[in-house]
Amino acid sequence: MTDRYEGKPFLRLLDSYVLDSIGALDEANRKWLTEAEPHFRATYGETGTWREIVAKRMQFPEGMEGAIQEVWAKGQDRFRAQTGEEPDPVPFAVAFVDKNFPH
């Protein structure tokens, strides 16, 4: 099995952005991302928080977080209706990124 982030360090930030947008980013990753902000600023030549760096580099329009939340909410309803179970946010984030931001 290959590591999703091998050779693609920004992809981890992008997945984390989606997870954070839907309120599903775990505290350990949130802490790591915040502590690593100086590294991200130096690496990507941007200013701001890790989320702002992602938004700038991806050229996200205003309202992107709300759009992600809307897709998640609608997808949750469909998933529950089809399976009777609660959806897992991690596979959602991976699928959302893969579909909308090919890498």
C-alpha cells in the first residue's frame, strides 16, 4: 500500500482543510498544523495560518468552506439513506479532494 502523502506534502494540508471545514479535524492534527505554520510559511512563501496558506495556494473563492460543508451535509443524508450508518469524514475528505483537486 502506498502512502497518500508520499512526495505530496501539500496534499495533507488540503485534506486537513476539508476535514477542518466540516468540523472533523482531530485535535492532534490541528495542534501539529498550527505548530508547523512557520515551516509552511517558509516552504510555500505565504503568510497567515495554515488554512490561509491552503486557501491562497489553491486560489479558493470566498465561501469555499461553506461549499464544502454543504457537500458534506447533503452527502451525509444520502449515505445514511443508503446504508443506515453514519458517514466517515476521512473517506469523504479524500474523495472530495481527489474529485475536485486532482493531484
